[in-house]
Amino acid sequence: MKKIAYIILAIIPMLLTSCSGSEELCIMSYNIHHCRGMDNNIDYKRIAEVINSVSPHFVALQELDSATSRNNGKVCIEELGKETGMYASYASAIKFGGGSYGIGLLSKEKPLTTTVVELESRGEARRLLVAEFAEYVVACTHFPLNGEDRLASAKIVCDALKGYKKPLFLAGDMNCGPDTPEQAVMTEHFSILNNSKECTYPSIAPEECIDYIYCLKNGYDCTVKESRVLRGDSIASDHLPLYTTVELSQ
């Protein structure tokens, strides 16, 4: 009888853990400067090594060349997908150098669908890339340089994503600090997961945080287990990458 009681006591914690539905996820964001480093060398393996050092579930990437002359016809997102073993999704923002230039997402799981939303920008066109998976939605963006356009784009992003019922993460280069009107709009609907006091730009002697990872406020608890800006390779791009590991539960 005592043996049965011990077995029951051992099983109960496992059942409680299973029923809680909690899971750890790692999300990364990296403006890769079309894989051209501060030494002026284009190096896909160098960027991939930074990503592989973290082994994230999702990586939001900005400033991707696709078949441009300056990248010798290479497609950045595909090259990085090969080097990391992850699925590649891409959204073109502008035509450039015989190809295009935009944003992308690497994921360990193949997305079910991808959607591209146009943002407000009077200069270089900007996009929001939304990838839906079986259990999650992950979005990537790169905000404009102009403050008015950023504010308008923040409203577009919030309207486009607020209706999702799955856990939703957004990451990207927002081109603005934490104490700005556009971030005030974002935080009405999203929680910032990274430490905005850790600077991400420029990669050498960083002075400001303009790269972010968010979680949509839609009924899921997102506990940050770890949040870091990676400073190991400050030459690979003009931005430093950041990642956050979160525990998600409903």
C-alpha cells in the first residue's frame, strides 16, 4: 500500500506540469545589414553562427537582400536557412539592385500560412510579415525612420495583430527608443519582453535600444526566463542581435 502511495505522489507533480500547458520558447531578432559586416565583408556563415549559438525557435530578420547585385544574386534568407537548418519565410519591401530587399523569418517549424501587411512610409516602403503556426503566431517588422510614419505604422501593426487568439510574438527593428509615442501605442496591445535598457545599436559601442521582442496581450502569461543582447560578434552586422526565452502558459 505504501508503495502505491509513493507512486501516486510521484505522478501528481508530472500531471500538474502537464495540465499547466507551460512551454519554453526562444525568440530572436536580428537586423543583419544584408549580411555585410562592419569589416565590409558579406558573410552568411558568420551571421548563421550567431543564430546557431542561441538555437532559437524563431528568428525575425531585417535588411535582407534577395537576388541583388550587391549580394551577387544570393538570397539572404535562403542562405541562412541552409546554414541554420531552419525554414525560411521572406517579405519583399522594395525592388533593389536587380532583386529585392525586405524582412524575413527563420523558424524550426514550417509555417502554415504567411501574410504580408503594408506599413505607412513616405520613404523606403516597410512591411509586417506574419507567420501562423499550429500553436503560435510570429511576426517580424522593420519600422520607418520618420517618426510620424512610425506612429502610423504602430497603429497598423496593432490593428492587424490584435485579433489573433493564439500566443503571438512580434520582433523587429523599430527604429525608436522605449519612451516614444509609437512605443506607447505598441504597449497598449503588447508587452515588451526584452530589457530596453540594453542597447542594440550601433553594434560597436551601442548607444540605444531600437530592436524589440513583444508578446501580444491576449490572455496568455509570458514569463521571461532569460533576455540578452549578444555582444560576442559586434562585427557581423551594424546591429547587435537580441533574444528572449519565455515560459508561456494560458
